[in-house]
Amino acid sequence: MKIQNLDDLDKVRNRGLNKIFTGKPKISVGLATCGIASGADKTYDALKNYIKDNELDVYLTKTGCIGFCRQEPIMNISLPDRPILIFAKVSEQDVNSILEKVLNERISDEKLLCKIEQWDHITSKTTYGCEFENLPSYSDIPFFKHQKKVVMRNCGLINPEDIEEYIAIGGYYPLYRAIKNMTPEEIIETVKKSWLRGRGGAGFPTGVKWEIAAKMRSQTKYIICNADEGDPGAYMNRNEMESDPHMLIEGMLIGAYAIGAQEGVIYVRTEYPMAIQRLDIAIKQAKEYGMLGDSIFGTDFNFKITVAKGAGAFVCGEETALISSVEGQAGRPRPRPPFPAEKGLWGMPTVINNVETWCNIPAIITHGGEWFAQIGREKNTGTKVFSLVGKIKNVGLIEVPLGTSLSKIVYEIGEGGIDGKKIKALQIGGPSGGCVPKKLFNTAVDYEKIRETGSIMGSGGIVVMDEDSCMIDTAKFFINFTSEESCGKCAPCREGLSRLYELIEKITDGKATEKDILLIEELGETIQKTSLCGLGQTAPNPVLTTFKYFRDELDAHIKEKRCPAKICKGLITYKVLTDKCKGCTLCVQFCPTGAITGTKGQPYEINSEICIRCGSCIDVCKFDAISVA
Amino acid sequence: MKDGVVIKINEKEFKATEYQTVLTVAKNEGIDIPTFCYFEGIDPYGACRLCMVKVIKGPYRPGITTSCTLKVKEGLEVLTDTEEIRKYRKILLQLYLVMASDSELVKNLAFKYGVTSSPFSKKFDIKDSLGNKCILCGMCVRVCDALGVGAINYIGRGVYTKINTPYLEPSQDCLGCGACAKICPTGAIKFEDITKKRIMTSWIKTEIPFKECSLCGKDFVTEPLFNFVSKKMQIEVDEELKNLCSDCKRKLFSRKAIISTSL
């Protein structure tokens, strides 16, 4: 059916509510890519079989990811009028025992993470039920406690493949309001008031960008959603699309109406098959219900969305390269100005925003620009989703108000290092970002404050490093990444990054001198200042910030020819501890280069010339008889 | 005609028109700005980055940018030769010196700006079909595109980028017109004319047949180029003249003229 008016929308909402409050036990499993990677699909199948075998009257469904990756697979169970119970690390073997207990209201499972009694979906507030006083609440869990969910408002709670559930929690009502009761100018004014800034990393005010495009006199205008997320370790956008694709579509629709665009493109990388699949389903459903297509809600507003698949080139996240790619050309950036808002896709005014930016729009329309502006701090409003990964206890997707300090993210939400290891630094902003040392962890996540450290906000990747990480090696990793991903168009990025990599390799090989450091700094600055696009302009950041903040580690590599974290292969040697070695020959069998020799029963020896420092011997030795120095 | 504007280059005022770029104004006024990838007649590309200038005032964001892509606007003020620019230019030229180690153009330009050696190093590629001279300015690709042929393009990305034919196979589309070789600033692109055919040495030895003059038998144009132009021109050419080389055409013309006047 095509929704024409509020009555139609309410009817669909009621149908959706019947799927959320089913009147019988409801089980949903977090089936986003991260969950499936941890075995959630097997858990889901086990549930299905258990329900079938025992002929239970249970509503089984799928949901997206709530963000707590360390605890995957995650399963939600809600009994009628009772809170949602969230169970963690539910393997297929756990299904029987959990269900047996829970369905009989005996809830005392060690797999239980917390309960959710009420939830603010932003587009509506929902009470699931109050009960089980002794169980921990969502807000008691350190990982969740300091978060504020605006973008991830529905992630892990609704079925991403069902538009009716999205409408049930108030979705598409903001669109209805925008189209029926607001003028394009009013919408742009609301977005400007909200002070929402581009979540792709650069932080350009979204309302201003929209205004430029809206003022362009052109029959044809486009909007693009940049979902070419490619930072190593970052997967915020993937989850947003997999867990709640309709919020993205709704955001784009509102934007299209505001600037006067008739067509939208979602540019997703092919490496995100599930996001593409769920977007396809969502687009199909939105068409069926009349939210996409001609005369939306019975008005003369027409809009369609196509999904363009990128081939996975990192540079295609740069807006002009992205446009080239959509047009069927190689993904190579063009000089700006003209900016896409003036001359973009097919030469027409085009607004490009990141997934997360679009996802904020329905929330802003629901409560107004002022409401959004009071989250976070002045000029850094709203929330930001980060993927917190690396050597940290609580790995996962987190959403915090802008202005939250890095230490809160690392020590309170992330609960510090793994196995008590000391955290040394974090890398924010992906390959365009930089390393922030522990001493600067009181820095707030705020576009300007992060920039002051020499890093950038970026799209939201935070990689945590502990005492076992070598900062020089980390910098080398990122330069290798950007060098490989450089499109090859302009000389400083193409040639410069490649030379930069070689110079850093010289450090990790223990062959660099002070002179090389000065050269690296000069070369890095040249690449920053003279490259054509954002990739090159920011690529030296990881190296330059490492040099700035980890001078001691750098000096150890250069002057003492020593890698403090014992990572750089050119600076370490493997030795057999003769007092511990029993001569069992296990390491000899696993050494890929035949570097270990000796007589059985006697301590063995490692030939440093042949040894490639792969660490196989350490892994297999049962007597801790191999040391690295 | 667009409006005239006044811009300042190195603190001196110049009159310009809005469609111009800072680079074209500077070139006309004899202000020295080095370039590798700029060529009048094809769209600016902004890849060599050597033509950078510093915007200090005007409607653009202040800072370093390329003058080939910088459209003039009223009140724009730029500097072409600051200490900062000299520093970056030195590094860029040092990068070019190792990238196209055999290019005289690069060596000469570097020398002009006082760069005679490079602290960087790169392995010499003995298999490089462009003789370690290519600077990836993309002029050949762009001129081939502008002709509407597109026989060559970039292959790979990043530091592995090369220019050649698709799949490194002899081109089916190349007209053998030689525009790529003609425009190449470093002389990296080579072709060779032998009897009956032109061999595009740099493009996987693509062989292009020549067309013979129907009178003297001399090779005078490549067959595909002849067909391409004939199709594009869409005008009737005298059948008698069509298949003649330029020498024979001239001779035939003059003979006809002499005959007509002597009558």
C-alpha cells in the first residue's frame, strides 16, 4: 500500500507495534556482520530448531547490532510486558539452557548482560515493561552508561528488514512532518540551528552545505550518501546501514526535499554485502509504502534512490573521486573548487554527506535544531559514533556526545587495557588521523580540540595501543596503507608517500640517522601542503604526530638501535635461554627457515642470520625458553 | 565576454578576465611559474602540483594551491615565490628526479630551481616501456581522450600507476596519429615508421598500417587516422585527390591550374 496521509501511517504503525509487542515471548538475535562473524547465525538456527522441536509459541526474529562487539553473539528476549533481557556471548550450545529458564521466568543466567525497561528511540519513547528488580539495568553497564544513542537509536532493537517496525517506533513521521508541514527553507534553518557538522570527518556545517545547494538554480540536483567507509578498524557506517537502513533513507529523503533533489545515490563499498542487501530490501519496502517514487505522501515531491557499489578503493571516500566513480570513471579526485554543492554529479549541484550525517536528520526534525544543539557543546553538537578497537577490553561501537573526553572513552566505556596492560596511545581518524598519547587523553572529542593534537576527528575509528605496540611500526602501517591506496594522480601523494614509507622502513630496520628524520618531516609537510585531495593532505599525520609525541621511542630506534616494544624485526633478535631449553625439538619443527639447530636433549641455538623473527618458536615452546631482545 | 577583474600577483596588479586562471595570467605577464602537466588547449589537471601559489587574499581559502586550477576573481591576491613554495618545490623536484630519472626535462627544470641531486632513491625499472622518463602528467591520456579516441589510459594506482593500453595489449583503437608523442613533455613516448606501418613502440608495439599514395606509392598517413578524419569531416573530397599524399596533391593541383590558365 502507498501511504498517503497520517491515517495510513498510523495503520502501518499499529501493524508494526504488533511485531514489537507480540503478546508472546519474543526472541531476537543480533544478526549484523559482526554478530554473524561471532556465530550469531548458528545461534539463530539453534533457536529456530529448539522452538520447532519443542513446539513453542515464541516469536523469533532478527535485529541489528547494539554495538557491544566483545559480547557477541547477543540475543534479546522479551516476555510480554516485561523488560527486554539482553544476553551476551550466546553460542548455539547455550540456547537450550537459557530458553528453558527464561521462558519459565527463572532468570539467573550468567549469560545475562542487562535489562532494558524503557528506551528512547528519539522518534518515540517506548516502555517495554518494568520487572526483575534484581537484574542489572542497561545504564548499570559501564560500556553503556556513558553513551548517548541518537544515531544508533534503534540499532539492535528493531528488525532492520521490516519497515513496519521502523514506523512503529516513530520512523517516517519526521519525513511526513517535513514534507507536509515544513518548507524547504524551514528544514534548512532547523538543520543550521542544530549545528550538525559533517560526520565524514571534515566537520563542514551540514545546514550551510544544504543551503548552498538549495540556492543553486538547476532543474536537476542530486544527493549522495557517502558509505565508502574504508578506515582500517572502522565500521560505524556498516552497522548503521545493517541495523537501521530506514533512518538513512529517511534522512536522505528529508535532505532531498530541502534542497530540491530528485535523485539520490548511496555509494557503498562492495565489501559490505549485508549492508547492500539490507539497503536493497529497505529501498524496495520504502517504494512499496510510497516513501520513495513519485508523489510521496500524495504531494508533488518525487524521489528515488539507487545503490552504487564501489570497488573498494579507499580514495573513493573523497567526494570528488566518489563522484567520478559513480559516473563510471576511475576514482581519481578533481580539484576543488568547484565544490560538489555547485557542480557535482554529472555537473549538477550535489550534496554529499556521510551515512551518519544523514541518520541524524530524522532525529533533528523530530525534536528541532535547539534540542540537538544542546547535546554536546557549542559548535560541536550532537553525538558521534566511534568504533573502539585495538588493545582495549570493551571492543565495540560506541556513541557519545561530542565533548566527551578520550579518557572517558578509553577507561570508562572501554574499561582500559586487556589483561591489565597499560594503554600508551590511541589512533583517531584512521589513516588521515594521528596518534594521541596518553598524556593528552583529557582532550575532548571535538573537531577543533582533536585537530589541535595534530590528528583529526575522522569518520570515527579509534584504535587503542598498549605497551606492546610500537608506535613507529604503527605509523609505518598507516603510511603503507595510504601509499597503497593513493590514486596516483598527483605527484606528492603518489611519489611522496612511497618514499616516506621507505624512509620509515629504514627506521624500523635500524638503518636510519638523524638526517633521515629531518627529511621525513620536510617530506611529510610537503605532502600535506601540496597534495590534490584530502587523502594526501592528511596521510602524513600518523607519522608526524608519532614523531611529535613519541620522540623517546624514535630515539631508541635511531640512536640505540632498539625497539622498546620489541616489534620491529630489524631491531630484535631471538635467543634460546639455555637454562630453560630442554631440547625437545618442537621449535625446530615449526621454524620455517631452519634457523634453529642443536642436539636433541641439549639446549638449541638460533642463527640470527637465518631467523626471520616470525615468532613461531615462541608460540610453540612449552618452557618459555625463547627470549626476544 | 565576461567581466574584467583585477588581481594581484606578487603585489603587482594585473587586469584579467573571469574565465582565466592565475596561471594563464602569470604566463601572459611573463611571471615564472613552473609546470609539468599544463597545456593550453586541454583542461587543467592539477596533478604535478609545481604551479602552486599562495593565496593571501580574496574569495578563496588562504594557503597553497595550484594556479592552473585557480580561477581569477576580483580582489584575489597571490604570491608565486615564497620561501614556503621554494621549499615544497624543491622536495617535489627531488621526487621527480628519482621518479623519471632519465628525463632531461625534469633535470633541466630541477637545475633551474637549484636542485641537482635527490636525497631519495628508487629502483631503476629496466622494463619501463616509457624509458623511466614518464612523469604521469597525463597529457597523452588527455589529448587522446580529447580526440575522442581514448586508446591509452592509466593502469593501476598509487606508485604503481602506469600509462599504457588496456590490459597491456596492442591497441585496437589507436589511430597512430602520434599526438601523444608530440605532446609528451619528456619525450618518453616513442614510435617508429617502417615500410607500410607505424609502430607505436611505447604502446606495446601497436602496429598501425600506413596508407599509400595512389600516385607515387609513398606512405602518407596511417590508415585508421585517414578513416577517422574522413568520417569526422563529413564532406565530399574529390575522389581523385583523396588518396594522394600531400606532395602529389600539390603537384596535381598546380598541373590542373597551369592547364586551366594556358587554355
